[in-house]
Amino acid sequence: MRKLNWFLSKFNTIAPTEWGINSNVHLDMGCGNNPRNPFGAKKLFGADILKSKTIELEIRFEYLKMELDGVIPLEAESVDSISGFDFIEHLPRGSNVDSNLFIKFMNEAFRVLRGGGILFLVTPAFPSSAAFQDPTHVNFISENTVNYFVGKTPAASSLGYGFNGNFKLIAQEWVGPLSLIWGNLLSDTSKSVKRPKLLRLFRSFSSLRSARIFISSLRKPTHLLWILEKSN
């Protein structure tokens, strides 16, 4: 059972830039106009299926137009870290690797990451209703899903699902609205920040209903955080 002490974990109370993860080149999946750079990398790529003309390009990042085949348009072992905030729940599952964009993404992430590179994923997960309420969510994650992609013989490989990577699990944590992983809500993760700015957070509530949702999330956090390392 999840307990309230999830909130006190390192991965909720300390900004990603303070975790000791070094990244010079970062890729943010499903970036839209607001790519994340959780580790403060000097080079930032943002990838999405949106047409390039709809993206407000800035000097701070380079946009990668994704096709529906799921191939990341980067060379093998070319990035140090990858993030996906509210991303993998939108990847369709299928009975084989060609139709399963979730497994294909995990393969592609493994391919473009350098040895020791970090895959950082945040997704609404079971049993939270947030995993199911959005009609575009088609990939439902639980605490056990990560086991299909980690270890010397990941289940998604040994069961013949088409996964050909090998990740090491650094951490799996429940996260909520007070977590410092949400850099654009609580703080600028490019700066050294140790604690949430509670006043700023509470001022962001637009209604009594949003405040109630926040209070409820302290008891029942909605998202799982995966931190995976590519094995050398």
C-alpha cells in the first residue's frame, strides 16, 4: 500500500538537477512547446508528432518531428538522458513489436542513449483514476510494469515481446503535485532548489475543486516516476 511518506522521498523533495545525474545532451519526448530539461543539459532536443510549424521554436532547444512509426530521428548512443512527462500512457499497445509503440519506444530509447544514460518517465498509473480518465490514455501502467524492462533478462525480452534493451532500475517512486520533478509548476529546475514554494503553489489553484484534488493527491498520488539507467 502507498503511504504518505512517499512525499518525503529524495525524488519528491529535491529537484532533478540536484540528483547527481550528469547530462550534456537531453531529449524530451512529447514536448509540445514546452520541452523539459530536468538535468540542466547544455543541448536540448524536443520530440513530438506535431507539425514543425505549430511549434514555437526557440534557441534553447532543437525540435524533432516524430513519425507514427515511433522511430526517434537521432543516431545511436547520441544522448545522455531522455524524459517523458505524461507521455508513455499515450503509446498504443499491440501483440507484437511492430504494433506496440510502447515496446518500440523503450527499444528506441535504449538505442539512442549512451551507456549509463538515464531514462526518466512520469506517467499516471493504476490504481489512480488519473490513469483512466483521459480518453487518449491507451497504455495503463502499474508498479509491476517496470519489471518487463529491467534486469539481465527483462520479461519483455524473455517472453518474446520484442524488447532488446537492458535497463537498470534506479528508482520507482509515486509522485504528486508537490514533487519538484514538475519544474514548471513549482520551480525552475535549472536553479538549485531544495524545497517547494508552497505559497506559489497554493496561489495556482483556480478553484476550490482544484484545491480538493491537490489535498486528495497527498493521500493518493497519481503518477509513477521511473528512473532507468542503460546498462553498458
